[in-house]
Amino acid sequence: MHDQEVRKLTELEDTHWWYAERRHLLSESIAGMPPGRALDIGAAGGGNSRDLKAAGWQVLALEYGAEGAQVGRERGLDVIRADATALPVADESLDLVLAYDVLEHIRDHDAAVAQVRRTLTPDGCFLVAVPCDPRLWSAHDVAVDHVRRYTKATLTDLLQRGGFTIERLWSWNVLLRPAVQLRRRSSTGSDLDAVNPVVNLALRGIVTIERHLPVKALPGVTLMVTARPAR
């Protein structure tokens, strides 16, 4: 992700409906897990890292670029600069690895998944979020340096051949998919923009309602996964 996009994300993520709901989904995913050692790959603005830290986890934020690493340090995080395909972390030393909106940026995503598998304890957990459906490809993907979008089949295959068992795979942002699809057709760049407060509140309400509806198997904008090392 370009430096200007990292800074833009940092300015938005505390209040933007998308990032606020994603943090809620993270809190749901770790509910009941005893806090341990966590790695947040592609931490960017550090919103997820800070939530993990507040929940009692010992968090290391990882960023590939200098700007992202600097942002994390400015926000009081323990940050390292590294490549996700060569994690400077000991074997079986992590209880949780978070990769939200990361794998789609990495050309050799198999190498990144293998590194996560290597560093997780046998009982560890891998939480993944990726943009889905190649039909939604747009100028936004180009602007934020995406290499690909995933389907359930391609994401499942990636994780399974990397040594993971999928506990849960579901779609997120299902209700707003038609609106996103329409916006992306006319998109000329990144969607990381400030939203009118009233619109932001309305969109937050829609994704909050989605939590309680049986729509997780339908096409959405993002795929979410909870995976464990295969035994």
C-alpha cells in the first residue's frame, strides 16, 4: 500500500464504518481465547493491534513499508519491518496471527501462509480477511496495490495446501455488496475517503444489522476465515 494510503487509513480507521465493524468482527473471533502472543501482519494504522493489546494480548505489529511502521510506532505499538514471506519470528512461537487485508497484496501468498503455519503453535489460530470475487475488481484494487481478489474455493485451497484446517469461512458486507459493486464501476481510485457523518452512521447501522441475519453464506465484499494448523 502506498504511503499516502497508509496515512489516509490511519486518519479514518477510528471512526469509519468499515474499520469499526471489522474491529467488532475481530473481537468476536478472539472471544474465549486466552490472550497470548499475537502477530498482526500488515498492521497499517494499528487499529486491530491496539484492540488486541487492550484485550490482553502481547502484540507485535508487522509492516513491510517504512511509513506503515512509523505510523505504528507513533501510536505506541511494538512494530517490526519485515516481509510476510520471511517472518523474523521463531517456529511455533505465536498463539495468534492476524492477516486482515494482507494476502491479496502478496504475489507469493503460498510463502506467506507457510510462514504463518511455521510460526504458530499447534493450537494457534490464523484469522484472515481478504477481498472477494474477481468480478468486483476495480481502480480501487489497483490504487491499493492488490494482486488478486479471492473466491471461497481459491482461499480454501490456499490455506489447505499451506497446512491449515478451516474452522469457519463466511462472507462479510453482504447487504452493501450491490452498493459497493455500483460504486466500483465508476471508481477512479482508492475508496479510502472520509464519509459524511450521517452516511457513515447509516452504513454502520446496516453492517450492524448484518450481524444478526442469516446471510453469511451469500456473496459479499470480504471473506473472513478462522483457521488452525492441520494435525
